Amino acid sequence: MLNDKAVAAGLRGKVRINASGCLDQCEHGINIVVYPEQTWYGFVKPEDLDELVESHLVGGKPVARLELADECVNTPQCPHKQPKAV
């Protein structure tokens, strides 16, 4: 779905979209990370994809409302993490 939207926006050969697991960010729902700037998006829904493509991939402007806070990416203190059962 994201790849189709990127192609439709004229980005064929300019961006690469790969499928992956949760990138160790499972607590953040569906994730997208954009390199080389390492912008992490979380809780992404299908209805967010057009905005991500147009704003970030085409326009170079990250979508602030979907960005994960720095303290949530690859850190144990993320408030979205559930405590492990003992």
C-alpha cells in the first residue's frame, strides 16, 4: 500500500520501501522509519499514508503528529512499554 502510494507520487527509483517486523518498537503499533534522517513514526494507520508520502517523502517535511518522541525509540523508559510479568 505505501509502496503504491510512493510510486503514484513519482518516487519510483528515488525511495526504497521495505517490509519489516516491528523494529523493536512493537508497543508503538505499526511503525515507519525514514532514513537517512532516522525519523520514527508510530501508531501509523492506513489513512496516514497519503500525508506521510506527500509531506515527508515528497516535501521533506516530517509529519509531527506521528513522530515518536526520542525517549520512546529504543529506550526502556518509554511510557508505552508494558511492564513485564514476573
